[in-house]
Amino acid sequence: MIDIVSLENERKTLYEKYKKENTKGYIFIAIAVLMFILLYALELAIFLIAGIVFVVVASIFFAKAGKERQTFRNKFKSTLVNKLLAERFTDFTYNPSGQLDINKVNAPAFFKKPDRYSGEDLITGSYKGVKFEVADCTLKERVVRTDSKGNTYVTYETYFQGRYYVYTYEKQFKDTLKIVESRWSLSHGLKKFETESIDFNKKFKIFTSDEKHGFYLITPYMIEKLMELEKMHKGTIYYAFIGNKLYIAINDNSNSLEFPIGREINEASVKKFDGDIELIAAIINEFRLDGQKFKN
């Protein structure tokens, strides 16, 4: 049972401390700006020194505010996320700083391999005999630019930020099926495939190593469920059935399992937050990954 009242009281206490430290920081930043204006107007070194001092003091208060926010984040995740998971799963682990193995992120070849990779909020476990791994992922590519003067600049630009799902079922399929909402997915060696649904074909590009395998998996029921999941999310969504795994990547620039310190914790907000956790089991249920089709 989740004690929402106690969590909300803790949030309020930490939020008041956060606001207090943040306010102090902004006050000292404002004073620092005033010092720099006086420096420009009067050209006295004392205002430069004073401005720097006030900036340093402001940074100290902002750091204290950040600490209060991090305390709330850690408390919230360790308490609420684990309890929400425990309401649905008997077999699970949750690591707020954990990430998916990069080899599993690259396995479906939805995108080119990243030059930089980070992740968090790793959830692993099993449900109805189907194993799952879920985490937030951020993929970046190295971009080199040269300006008109010949100066070279290197930046790392994000091309995927969202949620990755990896489900492992019993049956080991010898063929591959990829369903992608973007034409940029890497699908070398696979054939273009279309269903009997015109709307589905407009929304997704489908690639398979064998058409019979495509028709075996993409039934009218599966089409309906894939479309329903797509409507639930902004951005683009990718699916791949490879071997005994279903990979799903949702590129919607989101950071799930994050609850702002300024948002009230109540039944409505917890229910909305719970959606990301509920989806883990919902995919197994709705796609029938525990059914005979996916068993040996």
C-alpha cells in the first residue's frame, strides 16, 4: 500500500527548502548583475571583485537547492517506483542509475551505433514467463563542423531519447521482422513487406526476411495493438522481432519515471506516473507474448 499522504508531506518539506535556497541564489545573482553594471558605468575594480563574490555565493545556494531536489528524486524513486512495481510483478529489480547493455540497444539496428550512450531507470524482471528489460536511453552522434575561418568544432547531437524495451519469450524464430515508423531504420538484407491494412502501411514501414513469417506475426489483432501503442506516444516508435526477442524503441524525447519536485503527489498524479510501469506488463498482455505463438 502506497502512503501517498506521507510522500506528499515529505515532498512539501523538501520543496520549501528547495525554493528557499533557489530564491537566495537568484537574489545574489541579481546583486552580481548590479555590480557588473556599476563596473561598466564607474570602471571601479571593486565592483568586479564584488560581482564575482556574489556569483560564487549564488552558486552555493543553487547547489543546495539542487541537493534538495536530488534528495526528493532519490526518495521518490526508491519508495514509489519500487512499490508500484511490486503491485504488478513478483520478480523484478529496479536500478535508477542502471542502463541497458549497449549491445542490446544496437541489436535491432534501429539506428546507427552511437558515439555516446547513456541510460537510466533500468527495470528487469519477468511476467507470465516472459522476461523484460526496460530503460531510458539517450544516443548521440559526433558531429564535426568547420566555420568560414577554418576553425573546427566538435559537438554530440542527440538522435534518440526515449524508452527501450527488450522482451525475451520462449520461441526462437529463425526469421526477422521489423516494423518502424521512420524510413531511417537500418534494414539491410530485409525485404519490404505490406499488410492488408492501408492505414497501417501508411503509418509503418515493414521489413522481413520472409513474407510467411511476416504474415504469421502481423495478424489483424497484432496490427490493432501496434496502432494502439503508437497512438499512446508522441515521436516515432520501432519494433523488431529477432530470434526470441521483441525490441521496442520509443523515440519521443521523454525521460520517464521522473516526478518534478514542484508537482503535488496525489492519487491522480501517481496514476498518471504509473502509466510507464503499467505499459511493461500491458505489452506482454496485449501482444500475447505469453501465448502459444511465442512458445516452443
